Amino acid sequence: MLKINKITPCSPIDYAAEELKKYLRMMMPEAGDVKIAYAPDATDGFRLGLMQDFGLDVSDAEDTELDDILYIDCDTDGGIIAGDNPRSVLLSVYEYLRQNGCRWLFPGVDGEYIPMQDIAPVKYRHAPTSRYRGFCNEGAEYQQCMLDAIDFIPKVGMNVFMLEFRVPKGYYGSYYTHRANVETRNPEPVSNRQILQWKRQCEAEIAKRGLQFHDIGHGWTMDPFGIDSSWRGSDPIDHNTELTEEQKSYIALLNGERKLMRNTPNWTNFCMSRPDAQEKFVKYVADYAEKHSNADYFHVWLGDLHNNHCECEGCQKKSPSDWYMLLMNMLDEELTARALDTRIVFIVYVDTSWAPSEEMIKNQKRFSMLFAPITRDYTMTLPEWGVKAQTVPYVRNKLRLPKDLEEYLAYFADWKKAGWKGANLSYEYHFWRHQHLDMTGIEISKVINNDVRTYNEYGINGIIEDGSQRSFFPTGLPFYTYARSLYDDSLSAKEISEEYLSCAFGEDWKDFYEYLLELESKIKYRYLQGKLSENRNASPFYSPKTADLISTVGETLEKGRRLIDSHYNSNYRVRTVSVRLLEHHLDYTRMLADALYEKALGNDDAADEKFESMRVEFGKRECDIQAYFDHCQCFTYLKNDIFDKKTIKQEISIVSEII
């Protein structure tokens, strides 16, 4: 009988022991029970605890609370499974199981591949390449998908989960009102109180696993002045009419007016030069941090639009980044006065992509920079032509945002020249709108793999993805590539895809890979990103050559149908589900191809009609695949980015939340 002895008393290690027991019993269902005990002096069985408690070297970790080291030394009867912090012990358990053939391809029990076999010896030590390996809620979310996502990320080696907003009304509201699928599903509105309860439940699940918890992000710019950041532009009231004159006086002056941007507090900045506004802002953030000490990092961001900073005489004396740094220094002083060691993340995003010229954070140990290149090109990492990007001077509210990652990195270099020497991580958007512009997930997986390696080369030590929790359609390859690349950036996209697809589809995985490659050749990722237009004056999507390719997609889909039919059922549930998702995707592709064919020929009205018909028809199966596919996010952004005739591809609207 196998035994699990907990050497270190700690909640995440308790959970790690239970997870190890569960999967050992699944792998060896006739091997008997697995006993768990707290036994700090144990010398036999599996011993779970901190590396420090085993006398193991952890000197290669700069900070053992933040940097993970995984350590495994086991034979067939047990051995040491350890980490340099409690979270790392859980990660080591999952890695031990992975080394024994287990895989987790997407959230939930149907995403598990657990072989039935005896355990094998494992000797392993690894410090993941990136310190921050995380995900942030986005899209249309429901509570079970949130709980499944939190459960999933440590299984693929990730260590950070972020919950954006004080009350994430927009994300939950998008799902529970079923606003992109009202023809099929009746609205189920939920209250802010319910959403707040659910957020606290998510926080408890994050803590149980010892994951780094990052909190808030946007919303700080209005809440300190009594203006509720959970209000949304889609609410059936003009929120400006609910404001007092005093509240209005704190709102950024823009074009001679002080009012909420598009009726949305979250998108609105405040008058940062006013001393009383600064004081209210700093006190509000510090009060919140003191009350919510369970967060490992508080993200303190500005308004979620660009070219919207205050134009009053006082504010024009400094750039937004200079005012931002001044506020961060004031916040540091307040937190220090309260004896709080709260970690703060500031964001280099839209207007604050431009470095400050006068101010810089003084206590850089408290702060981390979040580099957020939202308007970058997602068809490549760095341009092939290798021309050195140049920055341009900041001009208040008349900015052209960078178009590719190289240009953004030039602005990042300016921040370092201005005196920033602290920790850096990135906030990325592969799983926001861009995943829906890749029909197969193969191309964006390559971009993700290159992005991770490039960020590490530039001293940006990890990524938090702003994306839907349900990013597993038609497969989970892009997400799996993201997780594995952050864990070990020496892995190539090809290596990761072979590992994922061979598990998802079995010994004939290459046939599925070839099918997806052929599909990509007919409906190209670059086309859906608006990169292949033959007449940009007509439309970013006008391309008769592409229409010719799309017209032949039926032949590829017939091949796919035969492949799916011949692998429809499997002894492994994860493979059955993977094939059934491809079946849904085949119908999705057929309908979308009909709309795209008209779009490529310039028949915009016909394209829009076919797209709307597809949205309604495909919505009938939302409940069947909602654990893997975000219907609301997908159809919202396909509409905005491709099928809305008013779409301007030269510079997308900066909206990080569906309203």
C-alpha cells in the first residue's frame, strides 16, 4: 500500500496530497487505498514538503515566494516531491504525474488523460523559465467555468490567476444575459452581490492551490470619488445624470467637458493634478489593499481607453505617465506609513506606453511593471525585416498607438532609460479577440511560442493573458502552447503541438494535424486579421484570391468528416470529446466560410446576412460546447472586426471588456 506523508503543514500541500492520492488511485485502480498522514519525520512513502525542510538547495531562486522550483526524486514506492514554496509542491505533484503519462488538455474531467499503469521512477528538478505564468478573467464568464479554469492552470504548470475588477459585472453579465444568443437562451441576470460572492469563492479556490492572486486592474479612477466603476455603457440610463457636481469636478476635462467616457466609469480618467483628487485616490487604494490582504498583487491601472486624459491647465503640466508615477510614489508612502508590504503593479498601456520625463517610482521593490501591447500585430512576434523601431514624442490625446511588438518594445526601452529597473511582466491578448481569427489555432500557437521566448530575451519575466476562460475550440493547442512555453521556453511550437495532438487524437494524430493545416491554407489567419486585402480602399477583407480558396473549403471539410467519423468514439473520454469538438468546428467552419466568401468578394450585405444567420444557428449548440467555446466573445468580435461595415482595421477600438 502506498503512503503519502506531509512533511510541511500547509493548506496547498494538504491539497497537493489529496490530488496525488486521487490520480494515483485512478492510474492504479486495483492497487488499494493510499493513506495520507502528517509525518514530518517520515523516511518512507511519498514525502511532500518544502525543499528547505528536506535540506535541499534553493539558492537559484531570487525570491522563493515568487520563483518556483520543482523537485522530484521518486522510485516505485514513493520518494520526495517538493518545491521551494507551497504552490511549487502542488506543481511538482502534477509534474510527477505528467512524467508518468498524465495530461490535462482542457479544463474539467473530460480534459484529463490518465493512463492505467504502474508508476515509474522519476528524478527531476526544474525552475520554470518565466516567473509569472498566468491568466486573467475575460470574455463571457459563468461561475463553473471560472472554477474549472482555476483548477486547470496549475495542472499545466501555471502559477498566477488574476481577477479583474472590483465587481466583474461586464464579464458575468455578458454570459448570464446571453446577449449574443437571446434567440436561443433566455436572459438570467445576476446581481452585483451575487457576482461579488462568486469572486470571493474564486479567491478561496486560488488560495487553496497557493497560486499567486492578482487583483483589480481597471476601476480605480472613479471609485475613489463615489462613482461606481461597475456601471456600464450598456446600462439603460445615462450615468452622467446620476453624478453630483462635485463628482463631475473630478472627471478628466476633455473637449471642454467633464463627463463619463461613453457612459462608462471604467473608461474614464480623473483630473490627476488636483491635490485633493490625488489624496482621495491614494487613500481609496490603500484602504482597499489593507482590507483585502489576501491578494499577492494589486494592479492599479488608469482608464481603459486612449486619448482620454485631462486637458485642464494643471494636468497639461505633466504627461499622464509622470502623473501616474507621482501617484504611485504617494501610494507607496501611504502603504509604508500603514506598515503594509502590498505589492503594486502599474501598467504601461495606451497613453502610458510613453515613458515619463520627470517622475519615476522611488521604491521599485514594491512595484512591478505590466507591459500591455494591446494594438500590436498578432500575426508575428518581431518583424522579419528587422528595422529598428523608433518612438515618437507624446502629444496629449492625439496619439497613434504602436502597430507591432517591436515598436512597443522601443517604448519599453524608453521606460528603462527613464530609470525603471524593477520587475517586468506582460499583459497579453492572444485569447481575447485574436484567437477567434485563427480557424485552427496552429498559427497563433506559433506566435505565442515566439512571443514567450522574445519577452524573456527582453527581460520581461512572464505573461498574464487577458482572455476567455473557454479558449479550447477547436482544440486547446494554443493555450497548452502558452502554458508549456512559459514553463520551458526551450520547447518549440512543433514539439508542443506533437505532444498535445498525440494525446488528444491518439496514434493517428498526424492525420488530424494535416486536416487542420489544410483548413488553415483555405481560410488563412492573416486574411482574418485583415492582412491580405487586394484593395484596402474597398475593405481590409476584399480579396477575390482568398474567395477562390474559400470556395474549395468544402473538399477539406469532407476529408475532415471522414476522419471524424472514423475516430468518433475512443476508450479515452478526452479523445472522444476532442473529436466531437472538431465535429462542431466543422459545421462552424462551413457556415463561416459562406459568410467570408461573400466578404472576400466585397458583398458586405450578403456577408453580414450569412454571418447573422450563422450566429443564431450555431447558438443552438452553445450549451453543448460552452465549457470550451465562448460563444458571446467569439461572435461579438467576429462582428466587430470583420462583419461590421464600419470596421476600421487601421486602429482597433481599445475596449478590453465586452459591455
